[in-house]
Amino acid sequence: MPERGRYLRDRVRATVDALEHLVGGLGTAILALAALLLLLVVAVASLAGVGLLLVPSALQVVRSAADRERARLSRWGSDLPMPPPVPAGLRDALRDPWVRRDVAFVAAHGTAGFALGLFGMALPLDSVQYLLFPLYFWALPPGERPGLVFWPVDGLLDALAVALLGVGWLSLAVALVPRMARLQAVPGRRLLAPPRDADMSLRIAELTATRAAALDAHAVELRRIERSLHDGAQNRLVAVTVLLGAARRAIGRDPAVAEEILDRAHDAAELALAELRAVVRAILPPVLDDRGLAGALVGLAAGCGVPCLVRVDVPGRCAASVEATAYFVVAEALTNVSRHSGAANVAVTALRDADRLHVTVVDDGRGGADEGRGSGIGGIRRRVEAHDGRFTLTSPPGGPTKILVELPCGS
């Protein structure tokens, strides 16, 4: 019995999720249908020669409708990369494989996807109408019948028969709506994916960009280390050398002064060692080797100025560079939370799913975080992309601010 209840619950949840997909697909289908009608109007006008000037604008509308579906499908499954801009020239645009696939998509999704969305919404709505009919049939005018009811409804027994039809209609919705949602997504999944020859070029371009980002991040890190050594430890060591020379000259004349100078040299040497340790920790925090990623993140949370909840589920160890990047992401994010967010609470989550490490930092502050305002978010993105990872920032005004990072970490 519990297994049957769990099965029904899962089926109902799957139906509700599928209905949400169908409603979203209906929205993009309406856009696709409008783009398709615009294309037809422009095509007819082009026969007379007056519509050729409108073709680039019509193709831009088609691209916009297709991009909305790409974004929708990317939220529900694997990413569909955004295509390059529509070529400026008319002949180049019509030859572009992305444009041709977009046009085929709006033709399929604007017709079949629109019909599937309408029918998918009608199934559960009609089911509810039939199921509730015994509760309100008496308030309807005589002879009034809902939807597909073909028999006269003269009393409660007839109304209960309508409710029985609603049970069957609801069962049909549970069985068909998930399949309809998958069918509605087929044109987008197949036609909006990159062409075979473009897929490799996109990947090459992506890897080229991430490689450049990695080199830039490496150069920035080297400059930071050089600046830290030059402005900190090097000056301290120079001071130690000068003080030791002064102590050596003073030791014969005034031993008391020489001892005082040696004390100052000792203090300067200790400061130089402390600054060298800080530089080393910034390169690869020793706490990662000593306590692992979970212990390192707990340590960061303990030092945060905002109450921080940490949840880590990372079986085993990831590559040292991946753990260091995750540590840097959380450290920089918590620093931003303490300085800028005005948050009362922050939550850090690190989960490993197969060969991907997912790191999330969420705070309940004022929001409005902007990568372009020098808050360290750009540095987080560069580090993540250098690992061929994915970085997402969501921070509407008023909050909350959510940072999502996905890093490949091997199998």
C-alpha cells in the first residue's frame, strides 16, 4: 500500500511539473506563431518586391522567439547555447544554418507546440470542471451542460455521472500530460541545438575564451603575489639587513644599543615570516590539505561577520586546484556578504554530483550585486571559467543574492 501511494504521488508530481512545462511552452509557442505569421506576411510581400527590406527584421523576430525557447529548455535540461548574431546581409542570413533551423523551429513549435500547449492545459481544467460539477450544477440554467457532456443533466445522478467523466478525464491527463510536454520540447531540442559543424567551432571558441581567462587570472595572481612580496616581506627583510648591520657596528661601542637594535631586527624578521605565510596561504590554503574542503569551508564560515550555515556533501577529495577554486569562491563571496550585503544570514552549500562540484552561496541581504562594480565577482567568474566551469549570479534589488558555481572535478 505505501508503494502504491508513493507511485501515485510521483505520478501527480510528474504531471504538475509537465503541466508547468506545457504552460511555458505555450508562451513560447505564441511567440513562435507570431514570428511565423510575420514571416508569411513578409514572404508574400517579397513576391511583389516590397517585403525584401523587411526580411532582416523578420529574421530577428524569429531569432528572438527561438532564443526564448532555448532559454526555457536550458532551465529544464541540458543547455542549448545561444547562436551567433544573425548575419547582416540578406543572402548570408538566408544561407546561415542557424537561421534556417530557427525558421524550421517557429514553423513546428508555432503550430504543433501551440496545439499541444492548449490541449495540455484543457485536460486538467476540464477534469476539474467535471469533478466539481455536482457542487454547482443546480445553479446553472436548465439544460446547461459542460464541455463534452452529451446527456441531459436533470438531477444529482446525472451530475455524478459528469463527475465520473471527470475522473476518467483526470486519469487521461495524468497519463498524457508528461508525454505531451516531452513531445512539445522535441522541436526545440532538435532544431535549436547547434548544427554539427557549428558545435565544434563553438566549443573551440569557448575553450579559447576560458584559456585566455585562465592566463589572465594567472597573470593577475602573479602580480598580486609580486606586489605582496615587494611591498611586504621584501621591505621587512631589507629592514632586518639594515638593522643587523647597525647592530654589528654598535656592538663594540655600545652593547646596550646593539641589543635594542637586534630586538627590532628580530621583530622585523617575525613580521616578514608572517607576511610570507600569508602569501603562501593565499596561493593554496594549507587548511585544505589539513582539513579538506569541508573543514576549510567551516573555518571560513566561523570567521564570517554574518551568521553562516554550511552544508557539505563531497565524498572523497577533488583535485587540489578545484578545491582551491571552491575555497576562493566561498571566501570572496563571504567577504562581499560581510562588507556590502547587509544580510542577517548566509548559507553555503557544496555538493558533489558525479563528476561535478556544485557550490552555492545564498544571503538574505539587500541584493543588487553587480559584477561590473569591482566587488570581486569578476575574479570569481574568471577563476571558475578557467576550470571550464559555470558561474551564475542572481541578485535582484531587495535580494536575495545567490551565487551558483559548477566545477568539473573528475569521476
